[in-house]
Amino acid sequence: MARGISKNMAVNASDTQKLRTAIRRALPPILAKLYEMALAGDVQAAKLLLDRSLPALSAVNERPPISSQTMTELISEVTKRVINGEMESMEALHLVKFFEGMRELEKLAKQVEQIRGAR
């Protein structure tokens, strides 16, 4: 072996592929166990799941406006932004809840107008 080259670095591409395949096969039960542990109150398991599944918070808060007309369009657009890392999942949840509340207020306003018109 040449000087300065570690024996551990002499791994070929097929070994790497075999390792990745083995990890992919083992991943579902590992994630299921982590999920169970997190639900049982294991803070480290919950942190690991959240850290690895949610995008990191970003300081930049400028985004193009959401131009959705319906709740279905809004949820679709917000979901795409979360998947693309353009929006944090909690921010998306708050935004959807806000618009759901606005929709309920609109329904209530229509009912009030109907009651007023019936008098």
C-alpha cells in the first residue's frame, strides 16, 4: 500500500452500492422504532426524527405571494413549497390554519347576512 493511503479508503463502487442497498432495506424498521420511541417520550429520538425530516430554519423570509383561489390550491402550493425547502412545515401549517379560519369567518359572515336579510 502506498504511503499516506488508508486501507479503509480502498472500497470499490460495488461495495458502496451493497452498503447503500443494505441501509435502504434496514431503514423502515429503524425509522419505525425511532417513531415509537419518540411517541413514548424519548426526546432524543424525537429530535433526531425532526432534525432529519424537516428543513432547517432559514433567516430569509421573502417568498413569492401565494396566489391560490381555493383551499385545495392553497394546500397544494404550500405543500410544494415545504417539499422544495422554500417554507418551513410549521409556517405552512399556520398559514393553512389561518386560511381555514378565514374561510370559516366568510361562512359566518354569509350566515349573518342571510339572517339580516330574512328580517
